[in-house]
Amino acid sequence: MALTKEKIINAVYEQVGLSKSQSRDVVESLLEIIKRTLETGEDLLISGFGKFVVKQKRARRGRNPQTRADLQLRARRVVVFKTSGVLRRMINERDELAESPARSAGEAGQSAPFGS
């Protein structure tokens, strides 16, 4: 299940002790700052969490998979998220704890995934 904006507001309400409306205002303000920053093309770095990077995609040829018709995809900007090393380790350690020892890559004779 996905973490929704409403769940974030409730977590701020419960953990920080602000009123429900104050919690909503804080979350909405934070998201507005993030949106404005990315809209200007500026990267957003949150230490211990990750980095949102705005990348420019150039125009390219594409194909409609249903009709197989060729089409031209326009140039556009996209947002890419790169996790910090801290968050990546936390996610991977949690996965490793959930795995049984016999199924780990080292004992099964498999090589470790690229980038680890």
C-alpha cells in the first residue's frame, strides 16, 4: 500500500503534536516548495534520503505499441530520483534480514547484483 499525502499529514499530527490543520499546512507547504524548486529545473537534495534531479530529454522517434505507427516524441523534462547511500543500505539490509540464509546470493552460488 502506498504512503499517501493524507497518511503523511496524520503522521505529522501524531508525532509532532501539531493540530490537524497545522499538520496539513506544513505538509502542503513543504510539497509546494518541492514543486516550485523542481519546476525551475533546480535539483533537490535531502541528506540521508536522496536527490531529485530534473533531466532534459531530447525529442526522439517512438512507436505506438498498439498500432505500430511511428510518431515523434517531443522534448521534455523529467524528474529522476536517486536514493542516498544511507537509504539504499537501509532498504537492502531490510531485504537481507527477510531472506532466509539458504537463499542468499552468496550461499546459492550466485553473484551479487551490480552496484552492490
